[in-house]
Amino acid sequence: MQAILAVTVPFFALVLCGYLAAHRHVLPESAIPGLNAFVLYFALPCMLFRFGAGTPIVEMLNPTLLLVYLIAALLIVFAVVTSSLNERVGLKDAAFGALVAVFPNTGFMGVPLLVALLGPAAVGPIVVTLLVDLFITSSLCIALAQAAEEGPDGRGGARAAAQRALKGALSNPLPWSIALGAAFGLFGLQLQGPAQAVVDLLAGAATPVALFTIGAVLHRAGQHAGRRTPAIDFLPVALVKLVVHPLLVALLALTAREFGAPVTGFQILVLVLAAALPSASNVSLLAERFGADNGRVARIIMTSTVLAFGSFTLVAWSLGVNPAR
């Protein structure tokens, strides 16, 4: 446990630093989009490029892991949407609630945290979860949210909304940086001299700046939250993210292995730990953009992030994680 805490405490401490910096106005709110852009378009792509170049492509496109993680995501989305609908939570808000219940903070937090805990071999399964969440889960939930406003036959119906969401996913630099790194690795290419030095510098900045940005984004989301949300409308969803999601992923992965699927214990471990991460903080920006109840989404993300310090550490400890050194 002490070895795990030695890894997790600094990660969550940096999130807290970002939150406090925004709360105390040390970091102006106007600077948060710039931090987010730096992480999303510069630092994280360089880090993922390096990981992609050092990971066999077959590990990043493992069809069994893709199917296991996708089925778990679809089941969670269906369960959360159907159980959330009430007089206060409509379909649009239920859809974004489902998205934060199933979309872990893999890019900003999960990749560096799981690599720190498990070593570079964790990259392959992590990429699988990123691909599912970026291209399928988010597109599905955004399509549901849009379908709540406009009929399926209109221009803004579910199909058009799904296409727009998929276009947005394709414009995300993270999967492209992974793909470029994989291509370099596949063909034995290497960056040289100053180009490699620039990538190394940006990749080294990815983890601390991303974690700091998570905290700042969480504070900003809380400040822009609308009406007060009853605990019954956000606490169960946060618990689904931290408890039900990893349990379901573990159950499906173990069942697949029992039926002879080529899934290793290490791959299952990575998938479960990825599912046990807190909700992706940037979903609050999506909710705000699409006019959903950002207050509810922000509270789900905040609750899952606070609770994840304990729950994620316990999951890692219970699974016998021994941080790589």
C-alpha cells in the first residue's frame, strides 16, 4: 500500500494544486483554456507519440480488449441513462451523466499514472480504452443528448449528431499522435537531434501540467455550475464510475478469458485500473457547449475525483499492484 500511495499521492496532490490555484485566483480563469490547449495539442501528443513508438501495434488494437471494454461501456451508458431519468434530469442531462460515468480521465491522468504504477507495458491496453471512449462512447452519448432536443428525422437528429461527434473525435490530436508513433515504431523510424529534444521536453511537461489543469478545470466547472443539484442526482453516478465500471470490466474480461479469449492477467489489470479512474474532467466543457446541466456533470466529476484518491488506491492494492521502479 505504501508503494502505491507513493505514486498516487503526488498525482492527486497536483490536481489539488491546480484547484487551489484557480480557487485563490493565483491562476486566472482566462488562463485555463490556454493550459488545456497546451496539454491537449502539445504535451500529451508528444508523450503519446513516444509511447506509441515503443508499443507493438497489435497490443494497441487488441480486438478482444476492445470488445470487452466496449460492451462494458455500452451497458453502463444504458443503465445510467435509464436510471437517471426523472422530473429533474432529462435525456440530454442523463446522456452526459452516462458519459462521465463511463469515460475515465485516461488521457490527462490515466496514461502517466498507470505507466508509473505498471510500467510501459500498460500502454497497449490503455490505448484500447482511449479509442473506445473517444470514438464510440462519447459519440453515442452526444448523439443521445442531441436527439433529446431534435427529432431523429431533422437535421440535428441522432444520426447527424453522431456524425458531428465522430468528426470531433477525429479532430482530437491524441489518437493521431498514437497512430503516428505506432507508424514510427512499425517502420523503425526515429526522430533525430533537436526534433527529438523538443518532443522529449514537451512529453516531460505533459504529466504535471495535465494534472494541474484537471484541478483548474474542475474549479472552473464548479464556478459556472447552474442550479444546485440534489445528491441523489450525482452521487450514485460517481459511485457507478468508481465501483460498478471497474467491476463490470473485470467480470467481462475474466468471462472472456474463461471462454478461451487471448486475454492475459496483466491486460485485465490495466483495463480494470483504467475503469477505476475518476471521470474525465473535460466532459464538463462538452456539457457546457451542448447546453446540458453542467452543474450536475461538474459535481459528478468532482465527487469521482475526490473519492478516487481512496477508491483507486484500494483497487490497485487489492489487485496486488507493485509499482514499477
